[in-house]
Amino acid sequence: MNHTFFFKVCIYFEDTDSGGVVYHSNYLKFMERARTDWLRSLGIDQYHLKHHDHIMFVVHRIDIQYKLPARFNDNLIVKSDLLDIGSSKIKFRQMIYRNDEILIDASVDIACIDSEKFKPVRIPPTIKKTMESL
């Protein structure tokens, strides 16, 4: 399984630190936005999942390598590769590019949890089927 989704990010001044480079935690936000838009592209509404189905997708583990900095006015692409879908986890590789340069390389494990008990639950079959059918 290897399904790819691309998400564009423009770097604003507010994304940078006093040195003019993107603050390290903002890359996590960019990757989160990419995963959220990926779900939207599949017709999966996270608000509905939380409030009606009582499930959420949350980061369980992330391993990130910072290779090069991004700066104000850079245009970036977050490339999200869906690697595996388990019964309650989803595995991604997310890379952030500026043109052909790799700035960030991350492995991200997402867990499906009960939104009230915060305990792992199975990914609903219809959602899993949608993800697997890409």
C-alpha cells in the first residue's frame, strides 16, 4: 500500500523564529493540516467522527528528521504517503519539500481512539475500506 497526498504550504512571517527560519514545531502543524486535508479529500469529516461516531484520529508516535530549514515566503509541499492501515492504527511517511529539496522526513503513526474514553478502538470498517480503496 502506498497512496500519496500533496498539500501546499506558504511560509508566513508568523511561522518563523527570530532567526528567520520556520520554528521546529510548525512543521508538525503543516503535517497535521496535510493529514486533515487528506481525510477531507476522502469525504471523512473529523467533526462528525468526534461528535457522532465518538472517535478521533490522534498522533500516537512521530519520528522526525530535520534536514534543512524553511524560511519566510518559501512555498513548500507536504507529501504524505499512506504506508499501512491496521485495525486501529494508520502509518504515514510525511516529507516536506521546497522544490526538490527535502526539508523534513517523518514517520507518523496515527491511532483511532474513543473520543470520550481516550482508549484505542478499531477504525470503522467503512472508513478503513475508503482508505484502502485509494
